[in-house]
Amino acid sequence: MKPNRLSTKKHTLRFAVILSALILAGCASTQSTTSSTSASSASSTVSTVSTSEESGADETDSTGGAMNGTVGSVIEANLSFKNKDFYIDYSTEDTVKIDLSAPKEADGVKVSGSTVTITEAGTYVLSGTLTDGQVIIDAGDEDDVRLVLENASITCTTTAPVYAKNADKVIISLPENTESTVTDTVTGTDGNDALTAAIFAKCDLSVNGTGTLNVNANANDGITSEDKLKITGGVLNITSADDGLVGKDAVLIKDGTVHITASGIGIKSTKSEADKGYVYIGGGTVNITAEQDGIQAETSVLISAGEVNVTAGGGTNGEQKTGNAMFGGAQSTTTDETLSAKGIKAEAALDITGGTVTVDSADDSLHSNDSMTVSGGGITVKSGDDGLHADNTLTIVDGTIVVEESCEGLEAIDLTINGGTIDVTASDDGLNAAGSSVDGGFGTAGADTLTVNGGTLTVNASGDGIDSNGALTINGGTVYVSGPTGDGNGTFDCDGVFTINGGVVLGTGSSGMLKTPTTDSKQNTISVSCTGSAGDTVEVKGADGNTLVSAVAPKNFTNVTFSTPDITEGETYTVYVNGTEAASETCSGVVSGATGMGSFGGGPGNMGGQAPNGGMGGQMPNGNGGTPPQMPGNTSDT
């Protein structure tokens, strides 16, 4: 069992925590679950909330709101898009054309040397090449300025090439079959304010269209808005000396294709107010390669649709934590841990309701300093540390999660699985509930909880398969666990009460730290000494010859523990390995067969009693010590 290493920092439960609850509310009506306990209480309707940004029929996104009705309307209001955020054909509009190769003054346009300043609301079509110059938008507080980039090239060696100094909103439109480029050299200033991006806006900034925009940010960030940054289309190729996209209020991506190569963070939002500091991805394709975090939000990250691919900190090819700290492993080989290299990180809430997310990260792949919820979509991660980590609560309602590589697969103080399909490969614990402030140390039950109510869970772990520093409860679902080959860990481990009340459970692993459920479990469990090798098929049959459960063991084992609703007292059950009878046991009660170590924290059968948790009478064979092979359905080696 891994010691408490989670942060106990207290966080302000601002917009991000509200987001987590409301996402479950909105998804309850559209997402199916496999358990009656899976968020059914969150199905209440949230009344419509109107904001000034949504007022006026001609201003409202005709698609039905930011989330198409899949989340609560309070969140939808914060994620609203206006029609003008999307691409509009400008050929019928009154436009001002600016040839950057030889700029001339016009209505709303001032030219001073190589500086072009736009002073009024309107649509401005930019083409040609501006060498070592700057485009400034300095309009009225209520003005919307649209820049249409028609194969424009803007470079500057002294400041930000594009600077939105003042406006209500600046919109960059990228027409079809066009390619424009913005390149900087150094970080400029405007008085006391640093212009920290190649495209820098002090107002809301939107990017739309189907054309291409290349941003070469040699000085600092690629595109920055001090308010909201929205992307609803276009192909953005961003290379930055620091961060790729920064929206201090929020970054919202609805569509388009975004490629980011960043020496800092890929996408970042920094404000900590209740309705700010979040990153939302509701469509399009986002590809990030970042030396630090792929996505970082001061409050929340919400992904509801689209495709997100992140490589952070060099991925798992970088330094990685391995092994189990308690028994001499789980030591980080990284000497400099000052820079965070997580895939997606939120200060308070990280929620995934749809889309596909693929992460390869040197640190945690998905991380929240407070809560995380997965209620849909597909997630595939490789991590140098934890696959999915929340400092407080991690709840999985639906969706598909594959942790191909990790130190620990899923970790939180309170870890709940209500549904979904989850496949975890870990060099330490597969699932770990740890970090509670009342964790009492080795062998002492804490307030941590690990609960499985539904779904399909497959675990291949070199440490403990499923581990809780407090209670471990299985109420339903299908659970396959391949535990350790050595005797310093167990297939199942907990410091509190271990109960199996329902579901189908099959565990293979070593016998030295064997732990079986307590007698107050509502479903019978059988544990037998049984030897097998990596790749063997383990099958449990009843007296009638029918198969109750089967799986392919990814590594060597000396014990098989199983529980299904069909196990009846007085009946005999047989374990077959590759079709050959290997062990049999008659059910004599809630827990039958091999005994194992009990909980250290007291109670029946602890440290010397018999089943339910057994005494020290279980066998202590030598572990087989083989390299963890492939999990069923998982082709990645640990």
C-alpha cells in the first residue's frame, strides 16, 4: 500500500466545483449507466439563465448553445458563443481592404511608417506582406473589429506583430484556401504592459474560418487574450517559446484544427474568479506537444466533444516513477521536479463528458487538485506517474478509459466507479484510494473510500491491484484484477473494511499478502491456491459445468479469488487453467478457501484469525517475478 502523498491543500470551490455537479445533472438524461446508483439523483432540470452576451436573437449561436443542451444552463451561459464568433461570408459586407505590402490610410485606418492602426468598428481585409511592422487595433470600447487574413504575412522584430489594444471584440477570420503567417522576435511593451504574445489582445478574441494561420512566437506565447479566447474554425499551427494559447478569462474551442508546439504550456487560462479561468473543448481537433503541462486551467477543464491529443514533458519516454515505495520502489528518477509536465491539469474540476482524449505525459496524464468526473467519451493515456489523479474525488459514470502505462492507474481520496469500461496497466497500484487527512499511517484505516458500483474494470498491476487506505467496496460491475507476482503486495488491499456485495469479480496474483472480504459482505467469495503462468486462461465453473467467469492472466499467479452472484453455499466450484482442473472448493460461507492477511486496524480475523480476513495462515510462496505481460484487450506492455 502506497503512503499518503496527495496534497492536502484546501481549494476554493468556485465555478469549477459547480461545473462538476452540473455536468452530472445535464448528462444524467443522455448518458446510460450500468448501476442504479450512478448519478441518478442529478437528473433535475436547471432553469434557463440569460446573460447579456446571449441577449438578442441575432447574437445567439443557432446551434442551441455552447453544449447543445448537454450540461446545465448555468454552465452553458458561461460557455456561450455568438454568431459573430463563427465564420461569416464577408463578400457581401462593406469592407476596408489593406494591402500590407504598401498600406494606405482609409476610413478607420491610420498608417505611420510600418505601423497600421485600425480605429473603428468594421471588417478589414488584410493581404500582402508587412515586414518588421505591426497591426494595432485601437477602437472604441463597444466596437467589434474583424480582421480577414487573405494570405497575409506580418513579422515584427521589436514587439507583438498583431496587438488588439482596445475594442469590445476582435475577430480573426481565415477564408478558405488561404494561408497567413504571424512571426515575432522579442516581447514588446505598451507603456508598462508587456505584450507577451505574437498575437496579443486586451479584449475578447475569436478565430474562425477554414483557412490556415501560422504563428511563430519566438519570444513568448503564441496567441493571448486578456479576456476570452474563442476558436470556432481554421487550421492554427502555433510554435511558441513559451505557451501556445492563453485566454486569461477562458479558452473555448468549438471547432477547427489546432496544432501547438510549446516550450511552456500548450493551452492555459489563469484567472481565479468564479466564472473564469477555465478551458473548454467542445469540438474540433487539438494536438499539443508541450515541454510543460499540455492544458492548464486555474479553475476548470471541460471536454465535451472533439479530439484532444497531448504529449507533455516528453511523454513517458522521459523520467518515470516505478515500483512500490513501501517495498523499495515508487521512487522518482527525476531530479528536477520544479516544472509540471501533466497532460491536462485543473485547479478545481476536470470533467470529460464526450470526445476522445489521448495523453502521453511525464507526470499525471489527467490531474485535478480537487475533483474529476468522467461521464462519457474515450480516454487513452500513458503516464510517467498517475493515469487519472484527483486530490479529492474521482468519479467515473460512463465512457471508455484505457491507461496503457502508469505508476498508479487511478488515484483519489474517494474513488467511485459507477459505469464505463476501464482498462488499467500500472507499475505500482492499479487503483488507489489515498490521501485523506485522517490517514493514520501503515495499517491504520483512513477515511479514504474506493467503491465499484458498475461498469467493466480490468486491472494489471505490479503493486496492489486495487488498494484503499480506507474502505474497499464492490457492489456491482465486472472486475478483473491481475495483481502482483511478488509477495509484498496483494491483488486486493485495504486498511479498512473490504466487502463484496455484488458483481462479478476475478482476481489472480500472489498469495503472500492475500486479502479476502469480511463476513458482512452480501455475496459469497472463494479464494484458492492455484498456480498459473502468463497467458494462461483461468476459468471458474460450477458443479453443473457452466462457466461463471473467465479471463486470460497477463502474468504468473499462485492464487485465484472469485465472486459472483451464482456462488451458493454447499456447492463446489472448480478452477481450470488452460482447460485443466487446477483447484476446487466448496462454498462454506461468505468467504471460503485460502486464508490471507487481515486488516491491521482490528476486527474479526485480523492478524491471526481465520476467514473472513484470515490470519497469517495463508501460503507465502515465492513470487514468480516475471515482467508484467499484456492485459486482456490491452496490447501495451508495462
